Amino acid sequence: MDSAATRSSSQTIQQFEQFVIPNYRRYPISLVRGEGSYVWDAEGKRYLDLFPGWGCNILGHCPPRVVKAIQDQVTRLIHIPNTWYTEAQGDFAEMLSTRGFGKAFFCNSGAEANEAAIKLARLHARDGRYKVISFENSFHGRTFATVTATAQPKYHEGLGPLLAGFRYAQHNDLESVEKLLDRETCAILIEPVQGEGGINIPSDGFLQGLRKLADENGCLLIFDEVQTCMGRTGTWFGYQQFGVQPDVMTLAKGVAGGVAAGAMLCKNEFAPDLRPGMHASTFGGNPLAMAAGIATIQTIEEDGLLANCQAMSDRFRAHLEKLKSELPIITELRIKGMMVGIELSIPSTPAVAKCMERGLLINATHDTVIRLLPALNVTPEQVDEACEILATVVREMAKEQ
Ligand SMILES: *Cc1c(COP(=O)(O)O)cnc(C)c1O
């Protein structure tokens, strides 16, 4: 048993069966502690985690400066409602704005950040515009508005009627957007790199084209940067990879180094549209999350992690290109910073258990894609080790065909 465990994985699983709603498929392992890109289960087995916290742990598990910032903050103020000012919220908003743009509204999750953006777009449109265009294979969250914006039928089953006013265009297809745009469209909503949809990178000129269409048609361009923020792609925000600035961007996942937090940033001119009384979040911008977010930005900067992100990205690419030329079941590599997608010609799900057996945590998404969202501070040795395990596993899968 691991020193941090008080009971075995199977005991915890039994407790879940009795008391926790079974809305998640879980691996039969209880995790008890983590450090950087490593995590330990109750039985004391160590895993190399290349999907730490579903992408939320942008600095890996328990990054020391984030831990320290939370410890310092927790003894002074834990929560303050938004009817008062706090230094921490102002500081974090300034740090996000100076690395991105505009003004911030804080909340606690990605879905909530996107809700705020959708509300802002409708509030901004004083001429009755209400339609939002999103994209096939997108993922924007699980609340009613954001699951409606999520253009994947599997997420809609049994939930109808969905929110009115959402239209779905094809990714990387400007014509399909043009066809949907009309005088009732208030926003175009897109992930700069689609995450859950399989790490889909926009083709050259696509985001520029959306910018142009949004301007010509008088609607807002919203980038869902929930997965791509905080250096994930090698720049602070995903939009900076493509040279296209949105009017609004939403952040969550890594934004506070693994602490629950979300934010929406909009250009200054749109900020007054979210007027007092129209939107709120009780826990939004709480001092603990803000302190964690500030420490996350400081760590990325002090440790040169944007550069490390790019270097490790190149290292993954070199390893995986070699593997791709060896194994025809790898049909495509889609890599942007610490977003790594490996498209297979066969289902990718079996890779997860096979890697786990060998001490590596990864993710499978969109049926046939192996997805990694490694921490920005992953080391060359860890990349090499992970790619070796992945190679063994994918070779084995190819043989089983
Ligand atoms: C994870 C994710 C969301 C949803 O975030 P939650 O915090 O689970 O609500 C929204 N958009 C994108 C792009 C995501 O990756």
C-alpha cells in the first residue's frame, strides 16, 4: 500500500458503488498522490502521467509554487463574494489581460466560461440577433447551452429539446459557415485547436476567414480556449499561434494550475454588455483559485515553460514520425505544443489499458485518436520513456489486427 493511501483501490471502488452516481466510466484504480508528471495509486504503483488532470494540471501534479501560493492564501481569505474587491482577482485579471487582451469575468469551469460568452454575445446584439454557429466535432461543455453548442450527436441523446438558436458548420470549411450566417447570427464559436474532437488543427487561413466573416456580418468571434490556454500550444493562448484575435475567449482547465477555475476575457469595448445584474458566479474569482492562477503564470514564466513546451513538442513529433513510418495503422499525427493526437485506423481505446499496465497514463478520444496533454514541464527523459511505451503498445495493436 502507498503511504498516502488509507485503503485499497478495491475498497474505494466498493464505496463508490454504494454512494457515488455512476455517470463516469472509471479505471479500477484509486490515485492517492502525485508529483510533476508522476502519480501513484493506492497500491503504491507509479505511473508516468501524460494526461494529468485531463489537461487541467498544466504544470503536472502538485506544482510547488502553486501549492505554496494556495497555502499562503488559505490562511488569509478563502472566499469573498463579488460584492467586494480582492487584490488576487485584480492581479490575475491583469496578468491574463497583459498576456492576452481585454477584461476578465471569472467563474469555475469551462462550461461556465462558455455560458458567459454566449450570454455576452446575445446581450451585445441589441438588434435581436441570437444564433450561434459552432463546429462539428467541437466540445464546449455539458450545461444546456454549451452541450447544445457541442456539435456531436452522442452528447445530445435523450436531452432534448436543446437550447434554440445553434447551428453547426463543418470544421475547416468556410463555405459551410457562410451558408449558415444570417442577420440573426450573434456569434461564431470555435476552439482554436479542437481538443475532445481529436486534436484538430485549423487549416491555413481558416481562422482568418472566420475573423473576416464575423466582421463582415457583425457578429462576435469567440474562441473556446478552455483546453488551449496557459501555454498549452506553446504560446499563452492558442489564438497567438494563428495570428487571429477573437473578440472573446474562454479559459478553464489549466488556467489555475489544476484548481477549479474558469474565465472569459473580452475586448474592452464589449465588457459593458455584461452589465451588473445580468450574470454572476458565486465562487467565481475566489482568492484561492486566483492565487493558484497567479502562481501558475509565474511558474510558466520563471521556468521558461513556453520554450520547453515547444521543445518537447518537437521531441514527440520526432519519435512519433518514426513510429508512423513503421506502422501503417497510424494514419495521421496532429501535434500542437503539448497537444498530441495520434490518429489510428483502428479503435484507440485499447491503447489506454495497455499503456496503464506498463505504467503510462494516456487518453483515447473520438474513437480512433490517442490523445496526450502532457504537463508543460515534462522532461526529455519522460517524453522518451512515454514514446517507447507507446511504440510497444501500438506495435502490439498492429500485430493483433
Ligand atoms: C473541457 C472543455 C470544456 C468544458 O470544461 P468544463 O470545465 O468541464 O466545463 C469546454 N471547452 C473545451 C474546449 C474543453 O476542452
